[in-house]
Amino acid sequence: MSHRRLPRSRPKWYRYAGVAAAVAVIAGGAALAASASSSGGGSHAGGTAAVAASAGGTAAPGASQGAPGSSASPGAPASSAKATPSVSGRTPTASPSGTGHATPGGSAKATGKPAGPAGPATVAGPPHPATADVFTGLAFDTCTAPSSTRMSAWRSAGPYGAAAVYIGGRNRGCAQPQLTASWVRSVSAGGWKLVPIYVGAQPPCQDSGNPERLSASTAASLGASDGADAVADAEALGMRASSAVYLDMESYDTGDAACVSAVLTYIQAWDKALHARGYWAGFYGFTSSSAAAVAHAEGVTPDLPDALWYARYDGADSTTSGFPFSSGLWTGHRRGHQYQVGAKETYGGVTLTVDRDAWDAPVAVTS
């Protein structure tokens, strides 16, 4: 997000080489666990433990945000729908108009191929919530949640229908004096959809003062405890089961295979903690690093995010045009795109500086 600094960049081939190596390690652990299970030597839970144990090393975070773009007013109608995921593809599906109750989807889980040797077949993750509240339209995010009065002015006069809010995490960078259960009820009643963000542990090599960092030895346990904490924070704000919560993972050196392994282990544990409590597990990351690592692992690594919110500052308010990864990944209303940062906009006499997002993914359930 915009309050963090960019790390030094590496050539793309260097970054993806580390991702491929890390995915091979984790996928290999999953294959061994699956083999033990099929021969009567272990359970699915044992397979998950094997995957977590296989991820070692130290990760490198960074932070990021690009330069702000222009403040020209975006425009696109917004809509929302209750959606039901398919059993096989965990895909929220909405009606063509984006409104009303959707029928179950039937698409299979998308498969992303990492660079390097092909991995084993996907290992199934834990069960997901039965339904998701999907919003389709323009959204914004800003570091501190605006007052309900300011939100009301923007809802009446602006193009946005959803707002992202930082609900918790030890690395959350901004105070949230407005963000209470009462505020959530008020802005939800005023027509807003909310996107909860949880700023979890960051990789240890980040050049910052983040108080919570993961390591190879703590990734699994920290991911589980942070996932439980994210749900507790969401529940305290009135964001109930079937909500999506998005884990904010800032940029890091994905050329370091040990780093990628540790981060993926943390993400897996965080996701499982949310699923166990009936929440959708979303993920926010950068197309050049943190999101790329997840995208390259998807399809060969279990328990990865249900929805992807990717930062790519191309000015395009779309979740399909210019999608930077395999077109089959996170289809069926499971994508958000942060396409511009630092836009200063005024609606209803209220001026805010926001990051702009195109949204077609699950959000919080508040009613």
C-alpha cells in the first residue's frame, strides 16, 4: 500500500527463478504427503503439515507503492451480488447483471504453471464458506478510514461503491479512530461495500521498522495465529462469516527461494485459519513480487488465496484487460486491481487522497 517504500528491484528472471525453486520444494512436500495418505500412511492434515515443514529459509520483504497518477475522475457503475462458489472450483459466480442471488458455478480450479519443472497435481485445501458477497465496480482504499459523514458525501456524489479498510495486524501503519462496529453499520446502511485488509507479518529482510516479521521457523505458527486474529478483528467490526479478508503482503525479493518458501508457508497457514472460521481468504500483493509468487505457485501448492487483489499501476480500471498472470487464474469474480495510487479527488465537497481499484471479488458481509 501507499505508506510503504519500494525495495530494490531485481531482474524478472532472477525473481521468478526463486519462485520456481520455492514452489518445487513446497509442491514436493505436498506430493509426499499425498502419497503417504493414498497408501494409508497419513491423513490430509498430515499432508498439510508436510507442506508447511518443507518451506524453509528467510524471506525478504519490501514495501511498495508507485508514483501517484492523475486525479481525473474514474467512472463505472457498481453492483453487488450474493454468490455461491462451486465445490470443485471455489469460484463465486454472479448473475450477468451483477445483482441478485447467483446460481452455483461449475468451473474447475484454475491452474497456474510456475517457471521450471512441472509440479505434482494440486492438493485440495480445506472447505470454503458456502457463499460470498461479491461487489463489482469501482473501489478505493486510503490509509485511515474517513468519517461516516465524509463517506456519505462520497457515496452520494462519487463513482465508488466499495472502500477498503485496514482492520488489523501489528504492521498496520495508520491509526483508525473512525473504524468501529458502529461506523461499519453506518456506512454499510449508506450503501457502501467494505474490503477488509489485514497487514500481516512481513518477510524479515524488509528495509523497514515493521514490528512483526516472519521467518522459516515461525511462518506456519505465525500465519495461523495472525489468521485467527484477522477473523477476531473482522468479527469485532461486525464483518461476519462468509466475509472475505485480504492479507496485505508487501514487495519482497522473490529471487530468494528460501524467502518465497517461508512467505508461502505463512500465507497457507493464514488462509487455513480463515477457512476454518468460515471466511474467504483474499490476498493483496504486487505483480512484480508478492502477487507473482502466489500466482506461480497456484495450481501446484495447496491452501492459496481464494481471491487476488493485485497492484499494477497501469491506469486501467479493469480486472481482465491486462491481467498480468495466466488468464485462467482467479476467474469467476475473484479479482481486484489497484490501478492507480495517490489520486486526490473531491466529491460532495469532501476531498480525499485515495488509491483507485477496479473490483470484481468477495467483500465483507455486514448484514
